[in-house]
Amino acid sequence: MPRPTTPSDQALRDAAGPLGAETQGSWFGGHGDDHDAPTIGAEAQPLDKAPPSVASRTSKERRPPSFFRIYRAFLTARAVLAILLIGITAGAWLLGNRPSPWVLGLTLSYSVLTLMVWSWASRHPPKDPDQRSLKHRQALATIGIDLAAFAWLNFLTSSNLNSQALLALPVLMAAILMPRIMSLGVAAAATLNLLAAAWLQSAEGGNLSSLMTQAGLTGFGLFAVAVMGSELAGRLAREERTAKGSLELARQQAQLNRLVIEEMAEGVMVTDRQGRVRTANPAARRLLAAQGSTQAPPFQLRGVPAWHPLVQAVEQAFANPLYADVGQELSLRFDDQSSRALRLRVRFTKGRDGQAIEDVCVMFIEDLRTVMARQRQDKLAAMGRMSAGIAHEIRNPLSAIAQANALLGEDATTPTQKRLTQMVADNVARLKNIIDDVLAVAPGLRPPGPAIDLRETVAAICNEWRQTEGLAGGPDSLCEVDLSACKPQIGRPAPKVRFEPDHLHRVLVNLLDNALRHNSGQAGAILVNLRWQKAQEGTGPLVLSVRSDGELISPGTEQSLFEPFFSTRSRGTGLGLYICRELCERHGASIDYRQHPGAVRHRNEFFVTMPLEPPITA
């Protein structure tokens, strides 16, 4: 399932369906390059270990391995031959050319035995699915009976019925289903039977030279059938092994591609001309929904008003495939009046001739905020290192200014002098805060944070913040804290995460300060919530959210929320949310903002997603 980087066109693999499907059974299995026996290989097993569906499992149970399919094909041919022999004998009887009792008895006995073997093999599934050659009992019940029956039939009918060609059936069966040495042995036995029959017929007045020549040529043909059949079986076996190896590599590559695509942060969708989404990774499904994710593919883009820009982009891409590679920006507006800006790139699969196959296209979708944040991150990387150095250089003269201002304040006597010294002190304190903020996010190697009880830590920070801001507690408090979803239960300890407590305090207090500045002022206007990401299962990462019922943030402001030095206040530094994001990423967490529908009271929500620390097992 599965996306650290921009994917290649290999992602188009899903357009044609998964490569890990069940392979079709082949006729010939492992056969060495030397002159060993041609053997029939078993079915190739799929790489994934997931339990198959009922339909596929039933299909596997009903479909025997390839060796037994060929074996049953020969048994069916023998049964048809037995029926033909009975028909020929009956026709000769009706025409007045009555066969001898020996021929009649031989024909009936062979037909009964052949039909019994065919019926038994059809009703009983194979006990050994990995069988690759006929067992002794199977060989005697088929090839042995054929050799004996056809030899006696050739002797008994003499020139009345040319039954020498029937010996090709057991020879061919041995060449395909038995080792090569055994097939040559069967051909030799059939040739000896022909020579013996020719000698016996010559004793009854036939031409010995002519009969021996005919038997010898027929025997040579049987040897040729044995050698060519065995060689063909060996060649097909080698090709099957090569195909199986290629299939295994293709399955592994398909699983790797599927894993990469499923874990990509960038959305990937495979769409056809009709706007039908055939494949979509989880990131794409999340970007197409206001909250949560859309249904699993396949689904239709047409008919949903919010997805109309995507439908237009698909139509334009199919109308002008040469210009489809150019990225474009579009906005999705959902029913709850929220919107999401996306960056879209369209790619087409390539055929063998290098031309675009315009039946399906692959759409790469990114949140425009993520794209802009990545661009800003690249630009700010060098500036961050430079800012850290400048901050260190400013700190020393700033301390000297603060000390000098304190000395001047001791000698200040007039109100004007006191006001000026206080103004210097306030701006020095402000500069110190800015320097501390810059140094807090300066790059550098830091040890991982300790494992903390997130529920207790959040409760302590919220209580301290309410006391600092002078907010009352209880049900009528301006700030409501709900931590009940992550309450410890029997058999499940309190959830813990790795986060520096001071850093978590700074992140949460910053979010609470922002919520305090933008709320209605009524009881419960601010809501602090701690929950599981998968609420129904009670598992997954933990989500800490701070929600408020103030005015919604405008789309232009929302795009720049986490930018450094961006602030909507005249005296704000614009580093608060930027520092929160940097501190969260330092501990493997993430912070984001979203708006809720109009029916929800707390429509503004900042939420931090933190991975859960695995419990220590004895």
C-alpha cells in the first residue's frame, strides 16, 4: 500500500490491474536443459498471503494442476478411441464381416478398462498436487494396457485392420508424462511388438521382407515421436520456468509499486475518459473529501459538484494530451462551504511505440499548501542557519543595552525619562523573545524526547494556562477540556508519546492563546480535545486538537498560517505557528488546520497528530 518523492510512470501499473493476479496453469513444468524427463510444474503461488476470496478459492479447488489436466486429456483421448473401436466392431458386425471372438473380446475388455480408468480419474481429485510424472500404477493402467492391447490387436487383425498407428498414442503419452528414458523404452517395446507381429504374419504366408520393412519404418516413426515429444516437452518446460521467474519478479515489483503508492503523501489517481476513477491511493481519497476520505475506488467523478474542476481537467487532458504535463492549480468547494486548493499534474501511459495511450490517465494531486510549504522550506533553509548566527551575535549587544537601560532607569527622575526607559525595556524584552524563538528552531542534532503520559501532561498545561489567564474552571469555563476518549482501561495503559514537555507546553499554549484571541467569549468557546485517530477502534496515533467558535480564517490567511514572520496582528512576530510546526516535526508529529461545517459550533480547529509510543513488553 504506501510517497516520499514524485512517482515515476511505473505508478501507471494500476491502470491495467494488479500484476499479482493468479497465473494461468501451464502445460509443462520444470524440465532440465539436459535430456532428463520432462515434468509438469505445479501452479505458481501468489506472493501475497492474504486469504483468497470464496470465488477464487473455489476456482482453485475445482481446477486441477496442469499435469493432471494433460493426464486427463490423454485419458479422454483413450476413452474416445475405445468408443470408436466399439463402433467400428459393431459396424463390421452389422455389415456381415463378423470379427473373431478374440478381437471382439479384446476390444470390449480394452474399452471397459479404458472407460473405468477415465471415470475414476474424473471423479477423484489428485492426492499429490506436486506430482510431475506418472506413477507406476498409472503407467501400467494406461500405457501398459495400450501397448498390450494394440500389439494383440495388430496381431489378430493382421492385414484386415492397420492398427500400427494406434501405438503412437502410448508413445506420445510416455514422452510427455514420463522421463525421456521411459518414453524411449515404450517406443522400443512398441517396435518389438511390431517386429514380432510381422514375423508371425510372415509365418502365415506373408512376405517377411516387406512386413519387416513396414514394421521397422513404423518403429522408427515411434522413436521419432518419442524424441520429438520429449524435446518439445523439455523446451516448453524451460520456457515455463523462465515465465514463472519473470512472473515472480513482476509480482514483487507490483507489490513494491503498490506499497510505494499507498504510502505516498502525494495523491495518485487513475482515471478514464468517462471520469471513472479506477485506482486512488489514500492520499488522493483524503484530498477529495472535506473530512476523512472518499469511498474506495472505483467511483465516478461526474455528478459531484465539488469535483467538477477535476472533471474539467480530465476532459482538457484527453482533448490536448501533449499539454497535459503542465501542472495546474484548481480549487474544490465542498457542501460545507469549505474549500481546498490543489495542484494537479496529468500523465498518460506510453505504448511500445512511445505514443500516449489515451484510454486512461494518471493524476498526481497535491495540497497547494503542502507545495507552497515545501517551496518556502527550501528558501528558508539557508536563511534559518543565517538567522541563528545573527541571533547569537545580537544577544550580546542586546544584553548590554538592557543593562545600560537599567542603570539609566535608576537615575530617571522625570516622568518622560521613566517612560523612555520603560519603552527601551519593553522593546529589549520583545527582541529577546524573537531571538529565543529563532534559536528554538535553529537546526541541530537533538536527542529524542522522553516518553510522557500525554493525557496527564495536557491536563496540567491546560490548568496552568487557565490560572495564568484568570479563567474560571468548571462547566461555565471559557475553556473546556475533554480527555475522556483516551482514558486508561483495564489491559490498556495510559497512552504515551515521545515529546519534550517544554516543547509541548509551548505548542499547546500558543494554540490556546490564538483561540483566546479569536472566540465568541461564551462558556465553552474553546475546546481542547484528545482522541484516537481511529476513534472506533481506539488505536492509531493520538490527535490533540484546540477548537474555537470564532470567525473563520479567510482562505488567503489559511494558506500562510504556518509561514514564518506572517501575522495578522500589528505587534505579532509571526513565528508562533511556525515554531509550533517545527517543534512538532522535530518529535515526529504534525500540525494542521481545518474548518468544520456550519452546523458545528467550534468550526476552527488546530490539531496535532502524534505517533503513539509502543508499550514496553517484558
